[in-house]
Amino acid sequence: MFQQAGRGYDMAITQFSPEGRLFQVEYAIEAVRRGTTAIVCRNKNSVVFAVEKKSSELQEVVGSEKIFKIDDHIGVAIAGLTSDARVLIDRARIQAQVNLLNYDEKISVKDSTLNICEYKQVFTQNAGVRPFGVSFLIAGIDNDSAPSLFLTDPSGAMWGYKAFAIGSGATEARAYLEEHYKEEMSDEELKLLPLKALKELMGDNLNSNTCDVAFILKEDKTFKLLSLDEKEELLGKLETS
């Protein structure tokens, strides 16, 4: 008889296997690995988000499903289950406003990330729930501070990066970033870097309809999701670079 992959230890989130593994968390991480590719890069001044976007010819283009705004100075790119991400994004937005009301200052990128991580971790230790099947690349610019970029995974862990990729094409994208990323690069070079990494993965399929791009630039430190025309212009620069 065939045994289950987790040999029964994946039936409850609170149960460790003899090897010390939580299979439900590993399944959630696998959902992230199967998601669309998301890439975020920062230099000393600005942040750029770029994500692979899959849609059909009959689908309406209504906003972005893989890049979200948490606050004016914080954005997030996701890989995994979008429905799970929306719950966490809504919570993060509320916490950002609560911080502003209580302390009269915007929440920091790190504090926003830690709040999300703590909530994710709760869903790895209580019966009757499952882990969130989504990873976040959270980035932004705090007042009088350099840009920050953090990764969160379904376990609630957090890491800091200068550039990173998640999703189905993450391995290839990370290899490209490790080879071409420079912390001293200009904002114009930074804008093109994640698109160049996506180009390596998607080839001729990369166009304004198959990707989303967002910036948080040093000029105004404000999250901006690019329109269709702005993406066309940026991709035009990609072809000539």
C-alpha cells in the first residue's frame, strides 16, 4: 500500500514529524514556489518592484494582483496564493494607519514586516487553521533612512536583502541578480534590472500586458504602480539598453 507523503504527520499543523518537520508549512512554501515570479531590487536611494503577470485575452485589466501598496512609502510583491495575500495586506494597511494615529508617524518598513511575520507564525502553531500560502517581498523608504527590503515566508521567518526573487522562476532570477546587481547603480539602471531578470525568464513573452512594475523613488518616496503606457516606455528602454 502507498503511504501518504507526510506519513500522517501532515494531518495536523501542530504535529511535528520524527525529523522535526511541519509538513503543512512545507506545503505552503511549495505553493509559493509554484507562483508567478516576483522580483524586488533596491539601491541606496530607491526601490523597484517587477512581477510576472499571467492573464487571458478575455480578462479585464483591473489593478495589480501581485503588487500591492501598504502605505505611501511601503509596497509589496507577492508569490503564492493571492487570496491569502489580500488578508495579510488588509491587516498590514490597518496597522499602518493605527501606527500613524497613535504615534503621529508612519510605520517603518521593518515594523510592518514584523507584524506580518508574527501573524503568519500564529497560523503555523494553532489547530484548525493552515499556514498562509504566500511569500512577500516588502520594501519601502522610511523617513531619513535608506531603502529597506525584507522577505517573509509562510513560516513567519524574515530576511533582509538588497535584491531578491520569489516564485516559480526564482532560482534563475536570483542567479541573474547575483551576477548583475550593484549597490552603487543609478536609479535608471535599477529600474531596468528586475525587468532584465524577467526577460531572461520570459523571453519574447515579456510585454506591458505580462508584467507589472512599481517604483518608490528618492524624489518623493511614494509608491507608484506604473500604467500601461509607462510600462511600454520602460520596456522600450530595455530593448535599447
